[in-house]
Amino acid sequence: MRLLCISSHADTRNSVRPEAESFIGLQRNGVDVTVMTQQDSSYADDLQRAGITLLHQQLTRKFSWQQMRRIRKEIRARRIDAVYAFNNKAICTSAFACIGLPVAMISYRGQTGNIRRVDPSAYLTHLHPRIDAIVGVSQSVVDDLRREVSSRVVLKRIYKGHSLEWYNEPPSERGALGLDNTDFVVGCVANNRPRKGVEFLIRACGQLADVPNLRLLLIGSGMDEKTLGPLLQSNGIADKTLALGPRSDATRLIQTCNAAVLPSIRREGLPKTVIEAMAYGVPTVVTDTGGNAELVAHGESGFVVPVEDASAISGALRELHGDRERASAMGRAGKQRIETHFHVSATVRETRDLLNLLTLKRT
């Protein structure tokens, strides 16, 4: 089996690691993997050491005849059996490039929403007639697609797996943040977009005025005092909040927290920030949207609460604050859940199964 993966590895090493490690796992399990990505990929050396062929090509637009010709040339020269595209530019370019060629075409979908039959632009990506299979990062993503995708297309849920071995950074020092060991620290790592629902977390913390040692730690783009100051002031927690903005040490910071919250209101796939918190044993509170409820076992490894419900978030946090022993047990259960339910070895195995299925369908 010869597989061409087309993706962007422009992000930090930690961000691309789950995807890159799945490529390495496939290579070690008998799949001849070629990866097309930018030349300065943060994982290039690891991929090449594993025997993976790297093709340096950054797809800059959805339509480029030059890039389509390059992909077609590589498919023919390397006798590729399947093409796996991981973002919209790659999906569109690859789908057109595969027209008329005897290869399976797979697209990856990492979030719910925004794919509809009535939207003409959707036929350039996941609804393109050349797509043979779509991998959804969670069952919620697959269920969302099932309403829109042709029955001839194979829909497969494959979690983007992780490994606890990757998570060995030490926590940040609370003292350096102006915190002490008696504080009950609630952390949220997210880019402050409307769909992330940060305002509901802030309202929830405003309802915990009777918790004197409450501290809120906000990390991510738009999570700064200039942006959130008025909302923090109106909820009475400005003096209890550290709004740090984007940070490269987010995983170290989240380890200092007693609870991690992702208050999203829509379009979650399988949020990496929640996985990271769980991998470090931090109990989590998430909203019931997308794949959140697949990640967190309610009442065992954390809490799953309704969307847009600040009172439900504050109630979950109050339980974690009031029973530290239970909170610690939830953190341990979450860590174990990543190892048993979301391991990269399962990603590799299930991707191989999909490749074998598509090969059989095309013969």
C-alpha cells in the first residue's frame, strides 16, 4: 500500500505531532508513506528518519494547475494507491488532481458544521465527486456529515490519537504567576472566538463570588485584558483573572490548574486543548457539543454540561472545588482515558483498515 498524505505542518511541533506520529506509525506497519508539506516542517527530520519520503510543496490556494499537475505526476511516478488530504486547500487540489486516476481519495474533517448540500463551495472539498472516503475526527463529525454526504462515500470515525509519553513537560511555577498553592485555579486554553463561548465561563466564575480563592487563567489569542476587560469587570472577577493571551507554554500553564474548562457553543471536533489537560491529569469541564462528550466521561473523568449554560459550568466547578479528592480521581481517570480510548496506535490501526477497505472496493 502506497499512501500520499498532503497536509500543512506550519504549526508548532506539538500541534502537528498527533498527525505526524500517525504517519510514522503507518510507515512502521507496512504502509509506504509519502508526505507532501512545506519544506520547513517542524517534524521533517522525524518523518525522514522513519523512512517516509518528503515532498516539499506548500499548497497556497485551492486552485493551482501547477500544484495539481505536480500531484498527478507524483501519483503516477510513485504508483500511489491512496491520497489522504488534511485541509481544504489540500482536499480541493488533490480531488481535482485525482480525476481519472486509479487511486482512492480520502479527506479529513476535524470539526462539525459548515458542510451542506445546498452550499456550492462544499463541492470543492468534502462533497467533491472524486472523494471516496471522509475521516471524521469524532463520531459527532461523522454523524454531522452523514446527513450531507452521498451514500457511496465511506464515512469513518478515526480519533486523532495521542500518547501519554508525549506529555512530560514540568508545570509552570504558580509563584511566577502570582498564585499560591491554596488557590483554586480554573484554566481555559482557546482562541477567543464567538463559538468558543468564553463569556459563559466568565459568567460562571462570576457566580462563584463565595469562593475566595478562585482564580481564572485565560490563555490564547484574544484572551487578554484589553479584549475581555469590560466583561471581567461586569462579572466582578477582573481582580481574580490572569488573561495571558497567546502563550507557547500553554501545556505547562494548564498543569498548574485545578480544573480546565472548554465552554464551546458549537463546531468542536476533538479539541486538542482538552486532550492535553486530560493527559496531564487535570479534571475537565466541557460543553455538550461536537466530540467533547466523546472525550470526557461525565462524572468519571470530568463534567459535560449544556452549551450556553453558565450556571451548569459554575455548578461543576463548585463540585470540583468542594471535593478535591474526587477531583483528583477524575484527573487520574481522564489521563487513563487518553491512554485507553485515544491512543495513536488505534489511529494507525483504523487508518490501515480504511486503506485496505478502499483498496478492495477499487479492485
